[in-house]
Amino acid sequence: MRNAARTLRFTITLMLLLTAGSAVAQTVSENDRLGMYFDAGGVSMQLSSAPLYTQITICLLLTRPTATTPIDDWECALSTQPDPMPGELTVTLAGEGVNSTALPNYRVSIASPLTPAPAVVLATLQTLNFGVPSTFYFRASSPSVFPSAPLPAYHVSGETDWRATPGCFPRTPPGTYLGCCLNYYCISLPTEQSAWSCREGAVLMIRQSRSCAREVPSCVG
């Protein structure tokens, strides 16, 4: 009974997070940024503990898009540490999306284009929690629509050019960005700061990389 009650409380909390994005400040303050979160509003990058054997949902989000017309394509590559994950990882593409390239790369055409919003869900990732510290990353797809300087990107209806959508927290190798962390804290975001600029995020990653690597082997990709 106790385990069931704990699981129910966690499920309710997660549902509240998934619906509270408009009421809580997003973690990243800049436009046209890609990120991975445990909510659909772009708020929670970390889930330090969760009941074992519960399903975890992660949203791949485009936050604060500058587009005013629907989003019909996007591309990036996704990775995890550990790889493979202890539980099966499934990826569901929003808008009846279809991936036209080989995994872990995604070049997605969206059959039902997505309306711009403060946070647009491009895909959802789901896995069963086995309690293992896990990190989710993203980077430019290979090949990239920006061959000279590869970056994740998206495209909107009626435009010719693609728009770059980098992440905010760079990791190694170059061009890789931290998405989110499960079962440990991978980044210390001061509670008094409601939103981070990406310049601040880059400085924070440099400051924390050594101590983070000492504390959690999977912290630095």
C-alpha cells in the first residue's frame, strides 16, 4: 500500500508539472532554443528521484520560437548515458511526424504542423525508471542543414530557410548539449533565479564540469 501511495503521489505531481508550464517561468530565457524537460512547459530539467519501475516521460521542446507560422520540420540527434538505457526508450513524434534518416539522428517532417507557442512539444521520450543515474543529450543531426556549423534546427511553413535552435548548456564533445538528468542533480540552478540566459548556462557548465564528473560518472558525456 505504501509503494502504491508513493507512486500515486509521484504520478499526480508529474501530471501537475506537465500542465503547469504557463504558470511557472521557463528555465531558459532566450528565443529559439531546443531543450529536454520533465514537463511540457520547459521548467524542469532534473528529476533527482522517482519511484522505481514507474514510467518517465521527457519532452523534447522548442521554447520561445520566433516563428509566427506553423512548424513543419525539425532535426537533431538524441543520445543517452548510459547507452542503451536500462529500460526500453521509446520516442513518439508530435504532429504525426515521420523521421526520414537513421537513428540516433532525426530529420522529421510533420504531417500536422505545430502551432507556435512558448513551448512546443516536438517529441516525447518514455522509459521505465530502474533508478540508474541517466543523462539525456541532443546535438545537430548528421548530416545537418547547416553543414559549415552544424546545429539543431527547425523549419516553418512558407519559408525557404531553416532556423537554428541550439541548446543552452553545452557539453562534450563540442556541439553536444545537456538535455535533462534522471535520478541525480547534474546542474545547480540557484533557486532565486527564475530563468537562465544561454551565456550564463555555458559559464555554469564550465564551472561545474570538474566537480560534476567527480560526483557522478555519467554527468559529463
